[in-house]
Amino acid sequence: MEHIDTAIIHRFDTRSSRPCEFCRELDPQFPKRRPLDQMVATSRRPVASAHLTEDGYVRHRMLELRQRTSREPVSAA
């Protein structure tokens, strides 16, 4: 285990993580995700980069983009 970077070990330490509130609210498939893909670091806000896995990060970003594109455009007038 000495060859694994300590930052990687802490990233997957589920004792200091919680489910992502943003994804839980917006993703109907959230309960079907793998448990690690649902989790974010407790020391951070529920943002994409706080996810413990790359898949969790990507799904979070997809939700953010979907939310942005579904908004009505702001008129310039």
C-alpha cells in the first residue's frame, strides 16, 4: 500500500464523505448509482469536483449542464 499516493487514499475514505445533495435532488437515477459515485467529501460543498469518483464527477457535471440549458434565456431588453 506504500506505493499509493496518500491523496488518493484520502479521496476514497468514505468515513469523511456524504451523499451529494445536488445530485440527490436532480438525478432520478441517483439511488441506482454505485455508492461511491453518490458520495462527496464532507469538507467541501456539493460540487462536481468534490465527488470521490470520476463517474460521480461526470454525472454531476451533466446535471449542471442540463440545468443550465433548460433555463429560459434572459432577454437583453
